Amino acid sequence: MRKLKLAVIGKDVSKSSSPEMHSFIAENMGNEISYEKVSIPESEFDMRIDGLFERFDGFNVTIPFKLSVIPYLKKFEGDARTFGAVNTVRSADKSGYNTDGAGFALMLKNNGVCAEGKRALVLGAGGAGRSVAKKLADAGAEVYVYDTRIENANAVAAEFCGVKAVETLGLVPYGIIVNATGIGMHKTEGVSPVGEELLRLCEVAVDLIYTPKKSEFLKIAEGAGKKIINGEGMLFYQAYYAQCLYFGSEPNEMQAKKLFEKYQEKNL
């Protein structure tokens, strides 16, 4: 089997755990890869995207390029088409996929969280927020999306059945609150997108951020006695599903769970 050259691209992926996770997954699945981090200023994306197709066999896409990459693809499949956002690209055929939703759903499942019948609030209507909103709705939740730009939230609500946009964040009880804004990492580390008053009314707080492992959002929720989940599991599972796409293997939820448990033990 030939060695695949892979990467993660985003505005700032300097703290990304993707290389470690992908290398671990590949090694434990009997595959061979190299994996790089490529940070790209937003102003340079258009001029650099062609070079990425030439340089890498595939690449994972993160903030803020999950929508920007679509015009450069020849096709996008499955959840990428449903969500209108791409996080996994195969260079050979310029095909795009989205494994965020599957990774998020498996993270909830493996943390014992059932969304069916619950009110869920998704903070952020970008690529990850769209995926999360759709998966929660598919799982039977009553989903509300908030974004500082109401038109973004309205667009998600208009596209997906069972999703509604909210213009302001009132003190409403939610079963699940998901931070998909990116607030709490990099330059906003130590900042939470919402305050204690709202988090006290939820049951489960989920932050898609994984660095730091306990964001201010999760610290506040934990202090209020709530169940908290950080985004490391979602990142790992979406990486697992991405590698299945790169290598043409059939994904298996139990295999993914065991690999993540082994990864966590390794990184204690």
C-alpha cells in the first residue's frame, strides 16, 4: 500500500491535534501516511488551493474554509452535499466530503447523550454548526440555531427541517447547548460565547473546541453541575471517517470507539 501524503488546512492550525490523531489512526489500521499542518491567511486561499491539490493526496479542511473550498471541487458527496460544507478532500478526483456530522453523532452516542425529544441550542451557523444542527434534528431534537449574523442562522433554519433560528439568546432551558462558534480558543481563549445564566438551564454542554481541553464555556457549565463534553471525540471520529474515505475502507463504530479509547489512554 502506498503512503498517502495528507494535511489539515485552516486559517490557524498551529495547535491542531489532527497530525497526531491521523497518524495514530493510520498506524492502528495498518495504513501509512504523512500528515502536515498548513495555516493559510484567508486572503491567500484562492491563490494557494491549486497547490494543495498537487501537493497532497488529500486534506482535511477546518475554519474558515469549509465553504470556501467547494467551488474548487469537481464533486461533493453525502453529508457534504446535505450540509453544504466540506471537511475532507480527496485530491485525485477533487471530491469533497463531510465527516463532521458523523463524528459529532458518534461522540454524543459514546458519551451516553440521546438527543431525541430534547431542545438543543447550536451556537454558530458556520460549517460545523450546520452539520451539528442537521444531525441533532435527524436524531429527533428540537433544534435552535443562534449566530451573531442572523442571516446565517436563518439560512440553516430554511434549509433543514426541524431547525429554527433565534435572533436573541433568552434564558430558555435547553437539553443540549453546543458551542460551534470557535470562541474560546486561540485569541479568544478564556472567553465563553454565553454566560452562566443560560448554561445553568441546560443539561449537557458540548464544545466543539478541543484545545484547551476545558474551555471557559465548559468550565462555567461544569461549575453549574452540568455534564460537559469537549470536541476531542468529534475530531477523532471525523478523522477516523476521513481515513476510511482516503483508504476506501468500511467504517465501523465499534472500531472507532476502541481506537479513541486507546488514543486517550496513550495521551493521559
